[in-house]
Amino acid sequence: MMKKKLRRNMTVMIVFIALIIVIFLISVNTGHIRLSPGEVFATFFGNGTDQQKLILFEFRLPRIVIAVLVGAALAVSGTVLQGLSRNALADPGILGINSGAGLMVMLYVAFFPGASGGSIFFLPILAWFGAAITAAFIYILSYKRDEGISPTRLLLTGIAVAAGISAFTIVLTLILSPEDYQFVATWMAGSIWGSNWQFVLALLPFIAVLMPLVMYKASVLNILSMGDQLATGLGINVERERRWLLFIAVGLAGAAVSVSGGIGFVGLIAPHLVRSLIGPKHQFLLPTVAVVGGFLVLLADTIGRSIIQPSEVPAGIVVAVIGAPYFLYLLARSKA
């Protein structure tokens, strides 16, 4: 049985990795200046022109890498939040964690003019801090001593907090300069605005540290998903493990949001899709979800860059077009 599940998991991962490669080949040829597959191949091996090298290595490749990393981080974050809350509708965007990260970036831009071109490596830390404060606030409001965290109360609290943060963010835009307003508007729409290798280096430490940590905690997440009483009976320190896993989920979401803006629904769609294919066991679920999340954001970004050239549709809008109806479907099914 275990071998069969492992074989199915490997099959799903190989299929989505192959899809990522296909979208990668399409993405490197998508843009105002087109590069044929032959030119891309030649440039990879050092035979392209200076212009082709600049386009491929300094603009398109970093953006593709960031899209895959952001998708993986958001998808894993959503998977952890769903496991912790035992709520199939949990997602860092829906619960307001992305909004909290965005608000902190927004405050930085509002009170430090020109910050959109400032410290790249500071933004993920700042976004994580905003996401952590928001997550703690939602956790406190959702938690009851006798009941723990109610999935419904968590969802409604997160939506309410996200709405309040979004309203406050809109008010803050009134004090921005035109240049900073343009940056914030693009950021809020969920555009992969960080498109050079510095942004990759700013995001990579969070991915490199938190991804292995959450994989290590997969068995604990399996037990917590069954309920607090059972977890306590099996010797799990529920509150300590929940805080650790929440810290990981918030860190992944905050770091991703800092370079991609408000991309929602990835943490909702990817876990549901993978769970329907390979089951709920987190040892298999988490790595596959990371691959599927990377595929979803890369696909959305590629579609957004190609659909109305030379203009772009932010990846967040493309994902929302798919994710919003899917969220309503899941909500209707959960009521049923």
C-alpha cells in the first residue's frame, strides 16, 4: 500500500515538473521581444547576442525562478494552515495573513518615500513581521479555552481582519507620491514585481530554511489534523507545535508576498488539487503541493504577460479569476 502511494506521488510530481518545464520554455519566449527556442538554447550555452543574454539572464530567468518559489511557498503555507485549523478553506490570502504582510510593506513605502527601490533584502523580513502580527491577532480572536480554534470562527475572523487591513491600506494610498502609488497599485494586484537575482537571493533563505523544517514536521501535522484531543493523547504538545507550524506558514507567506504582492488562492487551490490526487498524508502532500504551487504561479504569470502584450495582467488577477469561483464552490460544498 505504501509503495503504491509513493508511486502515485512520484507520478504526480513528475507530471507537474514536466508541466513546469513546458511553461518555462513558453515563458522564456514570452515578452515584448521574442526569443525563438533556438535563440534561447544558443543563449544558454553562451552563443547569444548581448541583448539576448540581457533579456534571458537578467529579466526572464529571475522572474521565472521567483514565480516558482513564490508559488511553492504560498501553497505549502496554505497546506499547513489547513492542517492546523482543520479548515479546508484556510489560505494565507483569505485569512488575512497576506494583507498583514502587505500592510507592513505599504507602511514602509508610505513613510520612507522611494522605498520601493530601496532595501530589497529588508522587505521579506518586514513582510514576515506584518504577517506574524496579523496571524497572532487572528489566532487570539479565534481561540477559545474550552473549544480551541473553531474552523468557522477562524475563517470569519480572517476575512474580517483582511477586510479591515485592505480598507486601511487604501486610505494610506492617499498620502503616497505618484511613483510610490504606482508601485503599491502594482504590488497589491499581485504582480511579480521583483524580477532580478537580488530578489531571488532575498527570498531564497526563507525557502531554504522553512521548507525543510515544515517537511520535518509533516508527521506532527498529520496528528494535529486529527484534532487536539487525539494529538494530546499521543503525547504531542499541541500549543507548542501549533505555534511552530504557524510560525513556518507565516514566514513562507510573508516572504512570498514581499516579492510578489497580493497573490491569493494558491494556498487554497494547490492543496485541494493534490489531496484529491494522492491523499491527505503530509509526508507526500507537502513536497507535491510545493511543485503544484510553483506551476500555478508560473502559469498565471506567463498568461498575464502574454494575453494583452505589450501590457501585462498581474499574476494575482489571473489566479483570482480561477480561485474565486473555486473558493465559492468549496464554500457551497462545505455548507452541504
